[in-house]
Amino acid sequence: MRDRRAFLKTSLTAGAFAASGLTLPGLLRGARAAEGPLVIGAPLPISGAFAANGKYASLGAAFAAQEAGSVLGRKVSIADIDTEGKPAPAARKVQEAMGQGTRLFAGGILSSEALVMGKEVTKGDGVFITTAGADEITGSDCNRGTFRWTVPTFGAIAQTVRPLIAQMPQAKRWYTITPQYVFGEGLLTAAKAVFQEKGVEHVGNSYHSLAEKEFSGYLTNAIAAKPDVLLLLNFGSQSSDALRQAVSFGLKKRMTIVLAWASGLEQFEALGADLCEGVYFGAQYWHGIDSPLNKALVAKVRETAKMTPNYSFAGSYQITRLLLDAAAKAGAADGPAVIKALEGLRYSGLTGEEEIRAADHQVIKDYYLLKGKAKSAMKDKDDFADVIQSGKSFLSPEAAGCKMA
Amino acid sequence: MIPLLDRPLVQFGLAVAVVLILPVTMRSGTLASEILIFGLAVAACNLLLGYTGLLSFGQGIFFGLGSYVAGLGLVRAGLPAPVVLLLALGGGALVAAAVGWVSIRRQGVYFVMLTLAFSQMFYFLAYTFSGLTGGDNGLLDIPRPRLGGTVLSGPWTYYAFVAVLFLALFAALQRVALSTFGRTLLAIRDNEARAGAIGYPVRAFKVAAFAISGAVTAFAGALHAMLIGVAPLSNIDYHTSETLLIMTIIGGTANLFASLLGAGAYLLAADALSAIWPRWLLLLGLLLIVITLFLQRGLWGLIERAVALVTRAPPPDDPAPDRPVAAAAREGDR
């Protein structure tokens, strides 16, 4: 693994140097005297249960840094910080990095670690931008130093459940399986609101714990409720396990299965095309997105590293790039200046035109509805799904509960 | 005669030396503080494992409880930090006494399973009552304590605060271990039936050991929450108990300073190795296997051997391989 990672990093580095077509706008290369490297902290779960995501995210951040080369006359370097996927080491290590002078951070895949890191970075007048999912990050726990690229639960449901209800008017009975914690509750609340609005019957819900691996009991309950659609509101390995077991129970033939918050290409690779065929997936990013930046990124990463950027890679690439763009725009790399530059920033991002809302620091971007395709229809090894629908749906900052200090 | 390294003043002197050396040798005040905080929690775990022979998976309950008391006391109730720390101490003692009172009714594997069950139960309580604990997101915005109107926000100023409390509690634990009470715990560990036959109320002693251990662990949990600004759900998870036990075994169950050694070695190794290799826990597993097979007195045993080599004193014997780790602590034999 270490060898593969080293190989990928080397390849990406070489590729990024050659990526003249991806040059960041506004970077003042070599315009100033060198002041030492501009360090971007990348607090990611490099070890532990989420190490696979951390590995790709680390590669994405490194790619963005190498592509930029230098900003404000300073060579950009990435300092990987292993959060171990836990809030306590995450908070401690971010404190340490700040003690060593780092003020710009891009990372935090898990909600619990992202929330605490955002608070720590803000206390030290730094900037933290994340791809974590918890609504609170730009909702009730929003703060001056924290930004979030990912679409919150409201938008994820709006861009998956709504279009499917429109597409399948005959599907009137929906069943949900939900992880019982804040993230799952957020998705469930949003889904219930859409069901009520659209006159869809919510025929049942099964809660499961954060540690659950066995879903057969919940799936049996779902079968008994005779739904037209099974909506899975868990994520990561739990959603993969639930989907695997649902398919082995034969549910794909009896009902439509929707996974509202998929992890992207890495999840498709783990599940395989046969299992994903005909299943709907909600996604923050897909390598097939038709935007100039995404096309260029996919082409360059494929060329240099012989891989296709997945969500962890692309998300990390995008948020690192945002920090560098903002520092270049601000003409300074200190926290308050970068925050000011990020607030209200409109830019051409991986998902097309994106904007950072100043009131809650939420990036306004598209969320995607994908449909798994048959293995025989795949054009290449990563062509697991078609993009059915995409769009932007967000609560207002007030409705999301953000009171920016 | 007590060997030089095991003398109380030498042990305390070593603890003071570590407290003074850490700021000189380490760049990170946060990591240094964490070493002392976990050193306290591991010493408390050692009181149960090394001195009483109780392999408890419940230590995470008390550590997590202390974190939540700190969070609720400082954030929700606005109490001063000293009051919060005292509440953590008292709350930890009470909950530990209750857990201990039930768990010690069974011995061996059933005792271990009971502490594991309590651990899971408290984890799910914290997970379920998310309005109180913050659930999976944790209890956020826990402030650093104030001292004379100054917030201890700097890593080394907070370290100094932790260091003073660490030394005070370390000395207190030493007093406990050296007291008649502590000696009785050793007697219970070595031969519970004989201790009972002599007339010692074995259960009461075990519950008291639990209470003292729980109090100190909760105190450490509160300090940890103030250090990182959050009371995370993971602090009350059974993995925390597991980590504390691993630290205890790595350091050695022979004495209290070994606990500081175990905490320091684990945290420093985790910090260094995790940056090098994502699967660093495999190395930790290997280390545990080596210690269990060949170094049952942990790192402290290694130091004892080194000192014995230099002074040409007879090296301390490792316990017989078939003896459980809990029974391997040998201080009482001396």
C-alpha cells in the first residue's frame, strides 16, 4: 500500500507539473521574495477505519499543491495530518500544526472530526475547509473560520428523492433505513418533508446503530411493509453492506433501491457493476461531470497516475485549490484575509459554477443522482453509472440554523 | 529491602523528571499534556489491574464521563474549572463504585464480560442522549480553564496546569498504593481466598479500588476534554478502555511510574508511526505480542533489567508465562 501510494504521489506530482492547462487563475508565481513554503495542513484519516478515503484525499491535496507550484511567491506544500478518524487526535494534531504556524487547513472527512477541527482552527484565526457531511458544520455550529464544500442533507434528499418521485409517479410507498445519529436524522427529516409535500406514503423506517453491520432484520421489515422504493440513508461501508444484503434478498427485483448519500467511485468499485445495476445513487461528485475543470482534472490524473479521480480525491483537490485561490486573491496567507477572499467567491469548480455563501460559508454546488448501469453497457472500467439529474438545493442560512459569530 | 527503582521517592522523582524533561525535548505542548493526562488514567487503570488483579474494560466509562462532566459543567452550567474537576472526581468515584459493586460479584472472564457490558451500555447511553452529550458529534466548545483571570490557552501554559495536577494525583495514588489499603489490595490480588479468610472485606476493598480508579480516570477525562475542546463520543467507547489497558501492559503493571512510561510510549509511537504507515496498529499488535511473550513486566521491566546489568544486581524475574498479566505485578512480592 505504501508503495502504491508513493507511486501515485510521484506520478501525480509529475503530472501536475505538466498540467499547464490547469494552472490556477491569479496565482502570483514568483512575484515575491520567498518567505518559506506556504503550508496547507491536510487533516485526514490516514490510518484507521477510513484510511482508504484519507489516502485518496491526501493524493488530491498533493495534486492541487503541485499544480499550483507556488502562491504569493511561496512554494506550496501539503502537510498530511493523520486524524486517525477520531476527533480527539484530530483536535490535538491540528493544535500542534497551528503551534508550528500552519493557518490554512483543507480536510476532515468525518463529521465529528471536522466539527472539532473547525472550532480549533477558528480559535487560532485560521481557515478550515472540509468535505464532511454534518449539517451543523454550516448550520448550528457554523463559525467564522470554517467552510464546507459538500451539499448538506437537505440538498442531497432534494436532488435524489424529488426527481425520483417525479420520474416514478406510480411509486407511492417508500421505506427508509436510517443510521440513528445526527447525520441520519438530518436525511430522514428532509426525506419525510418531501414525502409529505409530494403525497408519498412513508410506510416505515428502521433505525440502526453506528456500529451495525447486519441489516437482514431491517430488510425483512422493509419487505413486510411492501414498499415501491427502499431508501437507504446510511453511508460508507454501512450503505454498501445494506445494499449487498438487499440485493442478495432479491429486493432489487421487487422494488427500486435508492442510496441517497453514496461515496462515489470508490463505492462502485467495492460493490461491482452487477450489484449497482439499476440502483439509484446520490453523489457529491462523479468523474463524468461535464465541466471544464473536471474534464481537465480527470484527463490529467488518468494520464499521469493511471487512475480516475474519485470523490475523496476530487473533493480534497477542490478544497485545497480553493484555499490557494483565496490566498492568491487576498494577496496574503493569513486566516482573516483568506476568509474574506473566500466569502462570496464565485468560481468555476469541479461541478460547474460554484459559489461560497458568505452568510454560512456553505459552497453552493450541484448534487447528483446517478443510476448504476449494466456491466455490458460500461464504456470503461470506471463507467459504472449515468448522471440522471443534478441541481442545487439549499436551505437558507437562517433555516439551516447558522448564526455566524 | 525495596529495590532502589521501586522506592516511593525515586518513583516520584522520576515522575517529576519526566514532567520537567517533556517541555525541553518535545515541540508539542499538546502532545506533552496528553501524555500526562493519559499517564494519570493509566496509573488509575494500573491500580485495578496491577494492584488488585482486576482486568476491567470499564475505564473508558469513567474517562468519557469525566469529559462529559467537563463539557456540561463548563459549557452548559458555566461552572468554574476547579468545581468541574472536583465534580468529575466525585462523579467518577460514584459511577465506578456502582459499576464495581455489580461487576465484582463475578470473577475471571465473567467479571471482564460484565465490565465490557457496562462499557457498551454507557456508550449507547451517551450515543442515545445526544441532546446532553452531542451524540456522535461530541460536546463542542469546551473552554480551557482560567487561572487568576488568565485563560490557559497556550499549549505550554495548559501543560503547566496539567503537570501540577498530575504530580499531585500521582503522589496521592502512591500514598494509596503504599498504605495498608494498598497492601491489602496486593494481598487480594495474590490470594483472594486467603485475604478473605484472614477477615478482610474483599468486596468492599475491590469497590473502593474501583472508586479511586474511576475518580482519577474521570479527572483525567475532564482534563482531556479541556485540552482538545471537545468531549467526543469516542472517549466513552470501549476502545478507550482497550487503549488504557494496552498502555498499562506496555508500561508494565509493576508500579505507577510504569504507567506514565506506557502512556508516553504509546502516544509517541502512535504519533510517529501513524504519519509513516497507515497500518501502524499492526506494529502495535506485534509489540503487544512481544511484551506478552517475553516482557511481562513491560518497558519498566526492561529498565529494571538494564539497571540490574549496570549495577550487577540480580535481574528481576519475569513471571511464569502461564500467569495472567494481572497476577504478574510483583511489587507486593517484595
